[in-house]
Amino acid sequence: MSALSFKKSYSSDGNDGFTSRRSHPRRSCDQCIGFINGKAHPILDWSPGGVKVFGDPRPIALGDEMEVEMKFHLRESLIQIKHKARVVRKMSEGFSLQFEPLSQDIRKTFQNVIDDFNAREFAGSQA
């Protein structure tokens, strides 16, 4: 795939004029733990498009498909999301996974996590 074939999409993450090729802004503020192929890993950031994981990248190859389970602690409950993803980037401190296309249910669950965080932030600002 050539560089010209990449669709350049812009998303604003609130940084006044900052643009990105990401489809979704990254979130690093949620309380989340991840399980990659059944092994616990800290989640550095996530979006509905993928996840950045802290862990040893040596046994992982670009293009590997993995089972990802993310657990989020919300105000009233614990939410689990399981989905398939593939390795798209390796760094010294970890690796990044891109989710396979999301079902409507998983997309809605991710939105519930975002809405819960926003509600907590708003409630905290009113105290």
C-alpha cells in the first residue's frame, strides 16, 4: 500500500488546531486493564479503533492477530469488552493493536465508558 492510498482523516483532541490521522482520539484517562491472549497487560491508551499496550514486544510480530479483553471500572459497574485485534506497531515499551471492525454492541459499550468518564468529570467539577 502506498502513502497516497492512506485516507487522511482528522480528529481533534482539544489541542487547538492539532490534527491527527487517527479516526478516534486516544484515551489514557480511563481506569482500564487489558488481557492480551489471556495475559494481563497495562493499557497505556485506547480508542474505539485500537489500543496501546505496555509489555514486552519481542515475542510479537507485526500482523499477529490476538484476542483482546479490556475491563473498565465505571461508577456503578465493571464492564468487559472482548474483541479481536492485530498488531500494527511495536515500540521498546510495548505494542499497538488495531481492532477488527466493531459490532454495534461493542461500539455502544465503548461509548458507555466514555459517557461514564465524562459524567464523573462533570460531577467532580460541581463539587
